[in-house]
Amino acid sequence: MSSTPQFIVAIPARYGSTRLPGKPLRTIAGVPMVVRVAQRARQAGASQVVVATDDERIADALAGQDVDVCMTRGDHASGSDRLAECAAYYGWGDDSIVVNLQGDEPFAPAAGIQEVAYALARDNAPVATLATPITDAHELFDPNVVKLVRTAQGRALYFSRAPLPWARDAFATHRDALPADLPFLRHIGIYAYRAGFLQQYTQLPRTLLEQAESLEQLRVLEHGYAIAVRLTPEPFPPGIDTEADLQRAETWMRNL
């Protein structure tokens, strides 16, 4: 990878979570999760790190962390909407690269954050994201794993919870192994946006496929916009969604 372009990392952090209440402030080895995510963004070399939140407790936890806190409205439907408010508040230029790093990704690799920014910089698409190869058949057939297919030029054709692509002949006889000649890809939910497109995206009507699959990125494709897709240079450990995830993260940190 050539030199990484200048980029901003924006981290949406909402206090309310049905599966893990107060998630951004839950600690991993004594450090609040949102602080660990912000530290990852700093390690990646972001020119600005912004945490977008609607809760003063999250802002207080970030005091002294060399990050900006953007207090946003509490009625946003998604993290992207929250980031669009940030883009307007800071007046980021339309071509500024904004990486949306989820607030529950405390172990996101710096190289992956850099790669998604680089992917957008070298493509004229308004959005970029990452993927990683799927080698296990169980993962391909798991509806909780988002799959994608892309063009020869590296742009997304479709995202789905269903198995993609469907190997007709191979899967007609067995589904416990994957044919070696097909590019099965799992989506990694980190995005880079051009700041100007963030404003456009929030004005786009929700689409039928987006609602059916419960995948917001399909709104981009259904309205005719491109998404650049690159392979992550390093694995992304799973995000933290449940108490069990939090306990695994604690164990992992203790064993470092």
C-alpha cells in the first residue's frame, strides 16, 4: 500500500444498547471501550478523531484523550446520520475522507482503518468498505454473517445475509465444503465516506432491499451509487455486542 491519505475517523457511540446497556462505557482491562476505540483511531494516524455521541457520560470518559467529542441529537436512526451531523458541525470539505469506525470495535487493526481510507482515496466512489475471504462453509450459510460479491474492478455488486455467490453444481451435491475456485467474501462493517456524500446519504429514502436484508449499505447501491471494496490487510477481531463478548475480550487482554 502506498502512503495513506489524510483522513478523519468518526466514531458513533450511543449509550443505549438493548444487548449490552451502556456499552461504550463498559471497561476492558479497566479502560472504557470507547476510549480503546479512539486510541485505535489515533494509532492509525487519523488527522482528527471525533466521537459522535448524545450522552455526556461518554464525553466525560473521553476527557484528556486528545479526541474531539461532537454532541449530537438523540433521535438519529443510524450512526451514519449521527456522522452527517458531525460533518455539518465541523464543516468538513465535501472531498474529506471520513472513516466510520464503530464504537464497539476496540481491537480494530490500524492497518485496516488505513486501508479503507486508502481504498476511497484511489477510487471515485463515494463510499468504500472492507471484506475478508470466507473459507468455512458454516460461515457462508450463517445469516448473521454478511456476504458480498464485487466486480472485477473491486466495486460491490450486492450484499446479503444469504450465501453469495451460489455455487449451483457444487451445492447441489454437498454444502459442507466450499469450492476452491470462487471468491467467497465476508463484509467487514467499517466504511469510509466522502463527507459530502454523508449529507446526501441521510436524505436518500430507505429501500426495499435494505429493509428486507436489514443492511443499510444496500440503500447506497439501490440508489445507484458505487461502493469500493478492498480486502483487509489484517483480521478484524469480532466487535463487542454481548456480555459474553466482553468477557472474551477481558480474557484476551489478560493473556497478552
